[in-house]
Amino acid sequence: MADAEETAPSPEEEAEEEAEADRRRLALEKKRERIVWYYLAYFLFGIHIVAFVMIYAVTHAK
């Protein structure tokens, strides 16, 4: 029974581990959110390129 008490983390260690897990989760969330914004930017840029090509095609059609 004494061994089980020695291996159990203290409340301070548990709080520190939980804080570290939160920091890692927030860092990963921030990274993923940045990637989503990049995909949105590329998508919108692509839509504009397609629109300009279509405008060019319509205005130069015979």
C-alpha cells in the first residue's frame, strides 16, 4: 500500500501535467486553425482566377 501512495502523482504534479496538456492542445488547435485559413485563402483566390478567366472569355467571344 505504501508503494501505491509513492507512485501516485501529487496534486501539484497533476495540475502541472494538465496545464501542459492544455498548452499542447491549444498549440495544435492554433496550428490547425491557421491551416484552415490558408485553405480558405487559396480557395477564394482560385475562385477569383476562374471568375477573371470567365469574364475575359465572355468579353472576347465573337
